[in-house]
Amino acid sequence: MITDKSKLKGTCYFEILPGRFLGQFWNLQSVYFEEQHFSFIEFFLLRRCPKYDHYAFTDINQTLWEEILNDLQQLRKNIQQRSQGSISQDDFSLMISSGNIQFPKEKPESMTALSNMLNDFIKWVQDTLKSHDSIAVLGL
């Protein structure tokens, strides 16, 4: 998750914007994701928000975000258990899915990085929803 837009290289990012999308891109209060990192979050957007489109601008209300947050918190918990060796890869895959996110043979450091990214994003969404009734996802 990128919080400083000056660190962006190019334009191929998902922008997550507090509030509704009003036609303005590259907002200072937004956070940004590269596509491969956003895919872990996008899986749950697709599950919970039927109108979500990878290439469009989608306003998502607080109720849906709370459902998505529950999913992301469960994913984070599963990742932490997997990286501690408490659950097998097969059990981990089953826990994540109804649509099954596929993880390559993960390295502990990449699983820790994913868990940290989810932790940062979950906190950002929770904090943002204290002052906004929706959060927009600006696709590619």
C-alpha cells in the first residue's frame, strides 16, 4: 500500500479514495496499490460488491466495506496461521475461498509482507469510515 503519491511510478495503480468519486484522480488522501498487490483485496471486492469492475470507478458504501473488512481480517488471520505452520497449504487454500485465491509456494517473508499490507489497509479503511460513509475504488 502506497500512501505517498510522490512514490508512484507511472499510472498503473488502483486508487482507493475516501468518500465518493467526484471526477478527481491522484488525490492526496488516497492510498494506492500495484495490481498484483491489490488482487488479494480485489478478490473480496468481487465477492461482496456485484457492481465492482476492475477497470471502472466504484463507490462502495460503509455496510459493504464492513463485510469486506471481515473477509480481509479472516485472510490476515489465515496468513498468520499459515506462516506459523499451524495450518497446511491445502487447509489455507480452503479457508480463503469460495473462489479460491491461489498462493504460490510462499516464502515466510512474503507472507509477512502480505499480512502487514492487509493490516495497514484494514486500519486505513477503519479510520476512513469514521469520517466517510463510503470509499471509492478507482480501477485501472
